[in-house]
Amino acid sequence: MSALFTGKVVIVTGAGGAIGRAAALGFAAEGASVTVCDLREEPAMQTVEAIRRAGGQATLAVADVSVSDEVERMVQTTVQTFGGLDCAFNNAGITHPEDSLWDEAVFRKILDVNLVSQMLCMKFEIPHMLARGKGSIVNMSSIMGVISQREPILQGYTSSKHATIGLTKAAALQYARSNIRVNALCPGVTRSPMVDAAMAMSDAIREALSNYAPLRGVAEPAEIAECAIWLCSDKSSFVTGHALVADGGYTAQ
Ligand SMILES: NC(=O)c1ccc[n+]([C@@H]2O[C@H](COP(=O)([O-])OP(=O)(O)OC[C@H]3O[C@@H](n4cnc5c(N)ncnc54)[C@H](O)[C@@H]3O)[C@@H](O)[C@H]2O)c1
């Protein structure tokens, strides 16, 4: 039996959440040994257990990806447990509390968790990929990395997701000759507990989200996970420095 990630080691951050869990399960189903990293232990452990129930290999790493020491420890745990590192999906992220326009503390926090975290992850992940002579990294951005919106205004989120694409391009060029590919992923609205809660708030919101993308409503987490898996895999071997938009046609309008 051949699978895309047989013998490969993959880190997924934010793997207790909607897209991260779908990706961790998807990588494991393709044969990868997966480090399931999240700030929240319980949902991350649920992801680990789901992978193991399905016959896959996973280890838990509770870490705040915006804190350098914790990222370093998470990567060390991965290498000690599985013997190296091949791929990483730096996916963890947060959005805004309501009414946070011009709020400096919120702005800094979002940049820390969504952007600085990805710099820290790559800083500690890449040396192990250099040791392997190969690697592939996907940094989670958003369609808010390529556009903005009028309502609601998401200052920090939009800034962080645009900057992820810049950071990704810089790293892609820096490591191109080292055979390490770095790409960004830009989903449109994707089903998650937050999106479900918003749909339950009013008929108007449900209606708006149901018609969000030209293709159909919102994405399922597994549809976005598939893009991350493809970008990490050898099937995208000539793709680097790219920001892949997966939004059902939203930004084509
Ligand atoms: N759901 C969407 O519509 C959508 C659209 C575009 C981009 N995204 C991006 O996709 C990523 C995943 O989003 P999701 O929808 O699965 O959300 P989610 O809230 O279900 O998952 C995010 C996960 O990240 C974890 N996390 C938050 N801060 C962390 C930290 N400091 N350290 C470690 N883990 C931390 C959370 O505990 C959570 O499990 C995010 O970066 C988000 O911005 C989501």
C-alpha cells in the first residue's frame, strides 16, 4: 500500500480546531506520523485519539505557538518522538473580539498568534528539514490575506494574514535552493464552531453564509485540509512562494 506521506513526519498547529483537526487526520490517513499541536489540551487530545482509533500515529504537543520556548519544545518533542521532520502546517490562529477597532493590545496579540508564531515555527522547523535535505511548509493565511472587507473591519486579522503571505514568499526564496518549499493557504469562510454559532444567531446571517461563495455556501474543513495536504506533498513539487486561494470563487467576484 502506498500513501502520500508514508514514513513522513508532519507538524500541524491549531490541530484541536476545525481545519487543523481535519488536516491532522488527513495527513495521518496518508501515512504520516503527526504532531498534534494546540494551546488547548483537550481538543488536541481528541484529535490524537481520533488518529489512533483510525490506526494512525500521532503525538500531543501542548504549546502556545506565539512563545519561542514553547515552539522550540514542540519541535523537539516531534523530532525525539518520530526521528525527524518533513512537513509542517502552521495553521493556528485567532480572530478578533467584537469592537476591537484601534485596540493596540488586540492588534499586537493577533499579530503575535497569527504571524510571529509562523516565523517562530519556521525558525525551529527548518533546521530539521535542512538535515533531511528536503521539506515543505504551509502557513495558514486567509482570503483576508489577499482582500479586505467593509463589514466587519478586521484590522489585526487582515494585517496578519496579508503579512503571512509576505513572510511565506521571503522564506520560500531563502530556502528554495535547499529544497524546502514554503507556501500559504488562503481559505474563504470554512465551517467551524464559530461559523456554526454565527449561523445560529439569526436568519439573516445564516442566509448570508449559505450564499457566501459562488460555488456554494461555506467550505468544509476537510476541503481546506486537502489543499494543505497537497501543498505539503510531493504532488506540488514545483510550487513554492505561492498563496493558494480556496474560497469557492469568492475573490473572483
Ligand atoms: N474557519 C474559517 O472560516 C477560516 C477562513 C480562513 C482562514 N482561517 C484560518 O484557519 C486557521 C484555523 O482556523 P479554524 O477555523 O480551524 O479555527 P479554530 O478556532 O477551530 O482552530 C484554531 C485552533 O488554533 C488554536 N490556537 C489558538 N491560539 C493558539 C496559540 N497561541 N497556540 C497554539 N494554538 C492556538 C486554537 O486552540 C484552535 O484549536 C486559523 O489560522 C484561521 O485564521 C479560517
